[in-house]
Amino acid sequence: MSYFPIYLKMDKIKVLVVGGGHIAYEKLDKIKDFTLDIKIISPRICEDTKDFIDKFDIEFEQRSYCDGDINDFDIIVVAVDDLDLQKEIFDECTRSNKLCNSVDSVDFCNFIFPAYIKKGDLIVSISTSGKSPAVAKHLKKYLQTALPEDISDFLDYMDSLRNGLPKGKERMEFLSNEALKYFEKVKK
């Protein structure tokens, strides 16, 4: 079954990352675009993760995971190679209604990380529902080249128009026409 695409407002979401290696760092590098309310628990960390912790002042406990560590968190990312630990944390998350992503183990995930492009407030996400992260990665590169360079500025312009006009059908039609004119100009 495919995953349902959703965008979460992360300003009040607390994230726990279990693991401190390179894969954990890759997930942290994505999460930071949306929140820095992150805690890392791992007995060891790689140099990139250490630099990330130092740069963004992230809470870190150098130890192994313990039952109950998920309690104060909304999203848990399990970035360890130990499949038994992945299952244990996923089962605990399931019982506690927590969102869990176990890296490279879709059986122990109730959400996955899409590939995404972020230009200002524009976010385009790409998912293969876990079937081929490689395809998502290359499609992301393709789409990045297709997006206009000034799309973020145009989005800000559209936001200012939207906020300055009264709600209603006329506003919707005007904004739709502005967007259409922009993309027709970009295509040329």
C-alpha cells in the first residue's frame, strides 16, 4: 500500500533520533530544514553527527537506547543497523501512538522520508513508497532543474497578493491567472 503524503507543522514537534552514524546524520540534515527540537541518543557518533550537534546545539546523550526514551517525543527516527532494536522501538512507538521511521526497514516504519526540494516556502516531495529511494533521488535531481530559479520570490509575491485581496471567487480566479501567466512566461 502506498504512503499518504502529508506536511506537518514542526514548530511543536519533538524528534528523537536513535543512532549517531552517517545515516542518522543524513536524516538530521533533512529534519533541520523544519525543526531543531531534536535529541540524539547513541553510544557512538560519526564526525558529521558530532559537527551537527555542535553547530545546532542539539541535545545528545552518549548511551544506548532504553525502554521509555520515546515518551517525550512525537517522531522517532531509528538509524541503527540492529534489526532487533529497530523492531523493539517500532513496537514501543506503535503501542504509544508515536510516528516511527526505522531507516532502511519499511516493516518498522509508520512513515517514511520522501526526497524533497525546498526553495523558500516551496516544498516538492517525491516518494516511491519505499520501493526505490534511488528513483526518488534521481527524480528529485530532474525536478530541481525544471523549477524556475525565482520560484521562491514568485511565491512570496503571490502570498502578498493573496493577503491583500478579499476572499472569494474573484480572488481565486485572479491568483490562478497570475500563476498561469508566470508559468507561461517561464516555459518560453
